[in-house]
Amino acid sequence: MARPTITDVARAAGVSKGAVSFALNDRPGISSDTRRRILDVAASMGWTPSAGARALSTSRALAVGLVLARAPEVLRADAFFPSFIAGLETVLSERGHALLLQVAERDDHAAYRRLVAEGRVDGVLVTDLHVDDTRPALLAELDLPAVLVGPDLGESWGPRQVACGADDAPAVRETVQHLLDLGHTRIAHVAGPQQLVHGRSRRGAWEQVLREAGVAVGPVVEADFSAESGARATAQLLDLAERPTAIVYANDLMATAGLGVAHERGVDVPTELSITGFDDTEIAAHLRPALTTVRTDVVAWGRAAARRLLQLVDGVSTDSTGETGETGETGENGGTGETDVPPARLVVRASTAPAPTLTHQGDRP
Amino acid sequence: MARPTITDVARAAGVSKGAVSFALNDRPGISSDTRRRILDVAASMGWTPSAGARALSTSRALAVGLVLARAPEVLRADAFFPSFIAGLETVLSERGHALLLQVAERDDHAAYRRLVAEGRVDGVLVTDLHVDDTRPALLAELDLPAVLVGPDLGESWGPRQVACGADDAPAVRETVQHLLDLGHTRIAHVAGPQQLVHGRSRRGAWEQVLREAGVAVGPVVEADFSAESGARATAQLLDLAERPTAIVYANDLMATAGLGVAHERGVDVPTELSITGFDDTEIAAHLRPALTTVRTDVVAWGRAAARRLLQLVDGVSTDSTGETGETGETGENGGTGETDVPPARLVVRASTAPAPTLTHQGDRP
DNA sequence: GGCGCCACCTAAACCGGTTTAGTGACGTGT
DNA sequence: ACACGTCACTAAACCGGTTTAGGTGGCGCC
């Protein structure tokens, strides 16, 4: 037999459809023994609610969307999404929400519009934020709850669009400081795309520490997070007359490619050149030399983002009726404890070592 | 204003709800100028159908599910999913279907049951097939259309459960033959889990070629596709009294870790040891030495799997009514051209070279 | 003993679509 | 001129839930 419906349960229990609905949703107005009988009957028939029907009557989709605004080939070696998705899902599934994925290589605006137009999602997650990203404004206009995956930089778009994520900058600062402590003074940077906020913030942190330390802000090459671009950037840096003694890469993939280029040119890592990555990909610890890099807990980040999004979705019970607005206290869901994401931290391995020419003038006794 | 409904469109166009539905679905019974008028009105109001409502009345969810039966930490460095998902999505989105993701670390049976119980999906994709996998039987029992992502080995479960994917074996055979051609006779294998079909098939192919060539079937270490396990397995192989001169790894991640171990022990790759991987991850070409490996077109695979699944879903118009069964010709969707996946092929780079002790007795003039 | 009230439950409307049955106008054949 | 068929469309049922408005019975109370 096909899936039993609520009507089947009602008939079997000898009550009305409405009674069954009340009983199943723990609402008052049903005596406790009737409630128990209904629940028993429902369980014995193996009844489960139809997500679609429920969504239709409550106007809630019980699903959230994640739009990946990347070309398939860029998605290929990504260190972020699989873990992030895993984190999201653990939270979403235990709260009865589904995760809808959409890959929108180009026109991601259309993808968002479509998700909301078809009523498929209650909210979305936005990744790979650009500087001057137009998506937050779009989502605010659509009044679609959204978590912008990235550090909260105090911007504000709409009441239901918030940022969630750890700031990369402190860990990058820690990385550069680590290199300074090792006596490096020519510290280069292979940056991610500067129109991406995380590309920009990593570069900003690198620059800031050097500036504060009174060290020359070394050469920087803008790359695109791909291995290929990392290799090119490294070649470029190693061709410089004044070769850097250390290179801070914006991610592990570029750092690994850079390691290959250095090896090919006979530049020894770490004695002649220190390199650092970002992500702590699984392979980082197994490279030779093992890569000094920054570890982020992406799974926890995913969990936090999911919790935050569900808060937003639940925060406004009924929209556009306007009635609920008068209390003004959406703050009851504002607890941030479980939506904090653990900070990234430096993991020192073998790819960093004291600078070759020891200009290291003993800041230790 | 909120999203316009079909009723709003009907009122605005001065016709009934039904007429609008007919017009929008290109069904006969509407004069062409009325149809045009309705379409114009709908377009000008910015109307789009609600996926949920449509799903409810047609009993089709317009969504398919992908259950990832892996722990988050295993998902982390996966070379397969991001590309595969990208491939899936390109096809699904242009056909109006959504992709639902679920991560079920342990009990994936429950995940499938839930997806079908809630009526969220029209079909699912099953990855990471085990030998004696119980999922195909479950899906057959649930009568849920499913594409089993892997080579078609001729098994048959239910009428709506089919395999889709390229066979790994030919490319692995090509790899081993490549090593034989280079004069290697002690060719080891670091295998994936043997309860996974792709782990087993790669090992089987390796073994078969050696056997057919009359070469000793070298040592094999079963690992789990992780970098850590690849490193351990490599150490174990290099500790052998009769050290292999080549190692065939079941994936790039383990091969890369193996490269690190070899380097650490001062075993030069490729002059003393040849190694090969599988996947052609983005970093493979940028390692030193660059990794000889097998390239698979995972994006195309995803596209093919999505097309095949949609064929299955569309194949049976109405289920459980039984009426449609008498024609028996589900074959009209059976065209396989667009659901073929390009075969994997060997990419020779720098990590393979002639065997060190030249027992290579000139098969070339 | 009649009143009101509360607890418990039923009937029916509703969400936004699809689909079937039915209706009126018009054209056609004999 | 009349039955008949077709076309174009409307009205209403339906999918499977939720929610609101009503209705019934039992009880306490004056």
C-alpha cells in the first residue's frame, strides 16, 4: 500500500482529520488518552507527514538553499564545501530541514530568485562573498532570510540577512608573526582574488603585521586560489632579484603548487624558503616538508551557520501579516553561544624555518 | 506584494484558474489568443509556479536526493563529490529539478526511508557502493527510482534501480601495463577498502594484469583512501625486504602521502620508485615529481547520472495505478547515448620511470 | 431547572496548483 | 429544423496537510 495519509489515520482511529493534526502537533484541545490512541494508530500504520503538503499549508518549505557560485572546474579541488556541507547537514537534518543545492556558474541572482519564486526554501546560505557583493541587497529585497558565510564586519543589509563565520585575519597575522619571529624580513604573499572578501582580508592581515613590525611590505602576487595560479605566482616571486625568504599563500592548494615549483628550481624548503598555507587540507601534513598552515574548523562553521539560519527562519513566525511586529522582540532567539565558530589557528610544521641570512637580531636573550 | 498565485493571474486575465493552468502547460482546450493573453498577464505579474503546490497535486517532488554515506572528516578531502555534484546540478536545474543533499554518517537506510516517507524526492543517487550493498534492495522495496553510481556490472535489483558510471578497471589495467612496459616487475598496490566496489575493482584490475603478464602479484596493503592510511601503507611497503619498484595507489591522496614518505626516507621518485595515483586531482600535476595518474571526467559522470535518473523518474508516469503496465514499452526512454560516461584514461607524468635494476629485456627493437 | 462555560472534538475552509466533469455557444449533416 | 459533435471554457474536486469556526456534551452554579 502507498503511504498512509492523515485521512487514513483519522479513519482508522475513528476521529476527524483535524483531531489527528492536533494530536500530532501537541496542541491543546485533545484529551490525553485520545491523543495517545491517535499516536498509536499513526505509528502502527507507519505514518509520516508529507513534507510537501505541510509546506503548502504552513507556507514554509522546511528546506534551505545553498547556491554555489562557482564553475565546476573551480569547485573541483575545493577544501571548503564538502566539510561545510557536512556541518550544515548535521544540524539541518536533526531539525527536519533539507538542504537544497544549486550550482550557478554565472547568474546566481537568477538562482536565488528562482528558489524563492518557486517557494522551495525558507532561507539561503551565501558563500564566496565579494566586496561590494550585490547579493545581500537582493536577498534583503526578496526578504529571504540569509546567512552570509564570512566574518561579521558590521555591515547591515536587511533585518533577516546576517553574517556568520570566523575572521581569517587573526590566524594570518599569527602566521606572519611566526615568520617574523623566525627572522624573516622578506615575506611575500600569494593572494587570492581581491574581489573576494576572504582573499582581501588575508592579504590585509599579512600587510598589517608587516607594516606594524616596520618591515618592508613584501611583494604580493594576486592569484585565484588554483594550483596553476599558485605555481605561476611562485615562479614570478622566485624570479625576483631580491628573492623573498618566505611566502605566505592564501590557501594550501597554491602553497602546495608553490612547493613543487621551489623544488623544481632547487630552492630548498624550508632552509632557503619558508612557505605557509591556509586551510590545513588533509594532505598538508603529509607533504615533504609538511606544510605550516592555518587550520579552520569548517564542520563547526557549517553547524553554526545552519543554526544561525534556522534562528532567522524561525524568528519571524508569520510574515507580511504585520501583526507580529508590535512586540518587536525578535531578540529571544538572539543567543549567540551555539552559533559561534571556533577561531582559526596556526599549525606549525616543517615548511617554515629560520630565515637563511640571519639578520635575526636576537629579540630573545 | 507577495508572490502572485495562479488565482491572481486568473482574476487579472478574467478567466478561471483551470484555464490558466491549461494555458501554462500547453494543453489543448484553450484558444490561441486567450492562451497568449493569459501568458502575457502571467508574465507581467511575474508569476512563477509554486514548486510545493505543483508537487502536491502531481505527486511529484521535482527533486532528487543524494545521500552521502560518509563521516564529515572523510568527506573533507574528497576528490569526487564537488565535481560530481556540479555535473548533476547542470542537468537537474535545466530540467527544473532540485538537488537535495543529505549526509548520513551511519544509518543511511533511515535517510532514504525518510526522503521517500516525506515525499521529498522522486529518485535518489547512491554512491560509494559496497559489495553486498543492502541499499539497492531497500530502494527496490521502496520502489524509489535510483541510480547506483558505478559501473554496470550486470546486477539487477528492481526495474527502477540502475547503475550508471564508467568502469575503473580499464584505466587501472593501462596503468599497470605502463609500469610493466617500463620494466617493473615488483609492482605493489595500496588499495582502497575492499568492501567498496571501486576499491575492489581497482585492486582486481591491478592483479589481473600482473597475473596475465606472468609477473608476480606484488604485495598489496589495504588502506582507506585517506592520506594517513596511504602514508602508513607506503612505510610498510618500503620496509619490505624485497622493496617494490613501483606502487599503484588507489587514489591520488594516498599516492601524494606516499610520495612524502618516500621522500622522507630518501627513496627517490621516480628513479628508485615509480608511483601512480587515481583521480587526477588538481594538485597532481603540480607535485614534484608530477604524478602519473588516471583522469576521470567526474563532471560528465554527474551529468550522465542525472540524465539517467530523470529518465527513470519520467519513465513511469503513474505508479501503483497499474493501468499503464499493459503497454510494457518503457523502452522509449532507453536511449543511452547521452547517459554514457567517458572512460577514464591514464595521464603519464614524471612519477613513473624505468625500473631501477634494468631487467628490462628490450621489447622494442 | 435553566444558564453559561469549558473541554473536546467535528466540519469545513484554505494553501496553490492540477485535473475531471460539466456547460454553453456554435457549426454541421440530413 | 433538429439532433449531434466539437471547441472553449468554467466550476469543483483533489493532493495532504493546518487552522479556524462551530457544535455537542457534561458540569457547576444560582
